[in-house]
Amino acid sequence: MMTMTATEVARNFSRVLDSLEHDEKEVGIVRNNRPVARLVPEPRRMTALEALEGIYGVLSEEEGEDLLRTVELCDRPLATEMRDPWE
């Protein structure tokens, strides 16, 4: 974790944000030699392909087919129109 004074963060805010985004390191902010806050990077977003890339070879062919059928079912709308449940 990088530590900076509040003044340093204010003067270099764009650089601090770049560091959070690219280095994914927390930044501790101190004032009068006391920690007062922490800036934490957002978790990195993944595409579905990135999330599932490690699954190849882990699932059996049958499990893979089941997963594919489930995903295909999720792509379809469940109902074409909304109904009033109290009718």
C-alpha cells in the first residue's frame, strides 16, 4: 500500500487515480502523521469468456453440455408479456 499525505493526493489526484486503475494498489491518506482514509481500486471486471477460460478441461463433456444448455435457456425471455398476478 502506498501512503501519501492529503496534500500530495490533492496535488496529484489524476496520477493517484491512474495508479489505482493500473497498478491496483491501495493508497493510504495521512494527515498530521495519522491515517485518515484509504483509496481502494474497484475490482477488475471480467468478460464471461475471461471468467470461464479456466474451466476448459475441468468439466466432463456431459457437464459441459449441461452448462451450455443452461446458458442457452437463460438467453431466452421467460415470458413475452407481464401479467397481473392478482387477476
